Amino acid sequence: MTSDVDRHLEQAILDLLARRAANATICPSDAARAVGTGDDWRDLMEPARRAARRLVDAGDVEITQKGRVVDPATAMGPIRIRRVQA
């Protein structure tokens, strides 16, 4: 079950990507900062990564590392999020 924060993070990811070029990426921290207040955005980093994984499952976004699409279940380290590329 997703919480209000989870839904806000998913929407923040989609909104941030909608405001960028089609091939642009964002960091999960961008969504965490958009939803969090003050310094509490840091606590939203893992929830933001989970939100990105849910959006991958829905077919809305891709997760990349070093410009390559990666499996979100096995991605370790820094990730980027982008809209699905045709």
C-alpha cells in the first residue's frame, strides 16, 4: 500500500521530468527535495528511489546509471531517472 508521501514522490518525479527535455534525467534527491521540507528531504531519499521503481514497473520511467538503463532491483549506487525512451 502506498502512503500520501509515496504518491507525492511519484507525482514529483513525473512533474519534474515533464518540465525537462524528453531525454533529460533527474536524481531521486530532486523529488525528495520537492516533497520534503527543510533538511528532512534526506529522510525521503530511499522512499524516492522506491517511488522511481514503482514508476518503472508502471512503464512511466527508466532508471539509468552512467547513461545506461539498469534493472532497478539490482541497481547499486547513484541512479538517475528519465522518461521512457521510444
